[in-house]
Amino acid sequence: METEHDIAALTGGAMASIWSWVQGKIPPGVEVFDAHAHIGADVDGRTMTADGMRDRMEAAGVKRSIVFPLNDPNARDDYSGPNDVVWNAYEEHPGFFVPFFRLNPHLDYDREFARCVERGFMGLKLHPVSQQFELDDPRVVRLFGMAAEIDLPVLIHAGFAMQRVVEPLLPTVEAHPELRLILGHSAMVEVLDAAYAFEGHPNVIFETSVVRAKDLYELFCSVDPSRISYGSDIPYGDLPSTLHATLAAAQAAGVPDEALPGILSGNIRRWFP
């Protein structure tokens, strides 16, 4: 089976000692919560099925994952099709997935926003690079306000290829301190600026998936560990190597072991009990 082969390659052979170290670092009783994963298809050819995602989680001991659509080539105008794929995955695998819907702020999004909220989606994903928008675009700022009004968490891509994160986002965070915001990839292009700018905003969480090692180290040196949550970015990342990267960076930065349950699970789980 492909999933078994993928996991075996990442936990056996030369990787066996690394995976053993990861398992030894995860505190007993901690149920790892992945704060960033995808289900569906992407224009770049990447895919991930609900069954494939669940198999990877079970093989790596991950209990729960936030999932949302990829940059789907069949998204239509409102992303309703890919959003339905994520919702179906949530219904087919009870307890495993936390479903987020995705929108394109350039297009008419009110109806799909309302439909997904009514259906029970637990958050919203926005990708400024794929959908080619700025975080201070009035249409995006309006979306943030809509989410804040109903206490809907928002995860934004804030990693590779981003040019602006802190400067366009800070006014929205200051205007809506109640907005629960997940910075995908930890705003790594501006990690130190983000750590400083959002220091007084406890509802902003830094998520660790697919972040360069030096940026992860700086993150753990600069941000209170109660504000950091583990993520994989499947299918672009994988569970074994992203767990290793997160735990190794935390150790290198001197993060105490007592903070690891929060980073691996508790900090994001409090939003989705």
C-alpha cells in the first residue's frame, strides 16, 4: 500500500533512529493535533484523499487534523465543490478531522461563507499566494471581520512566496482582537517581525509546518510556546519529518519539555475541544 510505503520510508532504515527520537520526545499521553493539512486536488498535481490522510495519521500516531481544500483546479467560482470534499471527509471519518472551508476573496463569497458556516465548518482557510490577493485588500479585511463576528478561526498561508504579512495584517488584528488567527508556516518570511508585532495578541497562533530550520529556531526563541502549534502541511510535508523539525527546533531553542504537550496538541485543541 502506498501510504504504508511512505511511512515506512520515513520511519525505517536510516530514518529509524530519528523516528525513535521523535517518539521518545512526545510526552506520554499526548494526542498529537496537526493544525495544517489538505484533502483534495491541487493545480500542481498533488492530491490527498480522506482515507490517505487518515492512514498517515494512524501510522504516525496523530489523533486529529485540521483539513481544508488544496488550490483545486475544479474550484468553480465559489470553492463549493472542494469544500464539499472536505465536509464529506469529516463525516466519513468522525473524530479525525476538523473541517475548514476555503474561499477566493476576489469572487463573490457571501453565499458560500454562509452555507459553510450553517453546515458546521469549524474554520476558514485563505491563501494569498494561490488566489493572488493582499491581506489588506478590503474584500479580505471584510472576510476577517465576518469571521471575527461569529468567532470563526481563520488560517492564512504566511509562508513561501509571501512578500507582506505583518504590515497588512496588523491593522485587522488590532481592529478585531477577538479574531482567532492561525499563521500558517509561522509567518516565516517575517518571523521576528511577526513575533514582535503580535506579541500582545494571544489569539494569534504560529503554526510550524514546512518552515526552514533557522526560522523554526528563531520562532521558538522569540514566541511564547503557548502560542505555537504543530502542523504538517500534508501533502507537501509529511508527519514524521515535520514532527522531527518542530521538536528539534524546540529543543535547540531551549523550550522546556513541559511546553511540548501544548505545542503538539493543547494550544490548538483548546479552540476545538
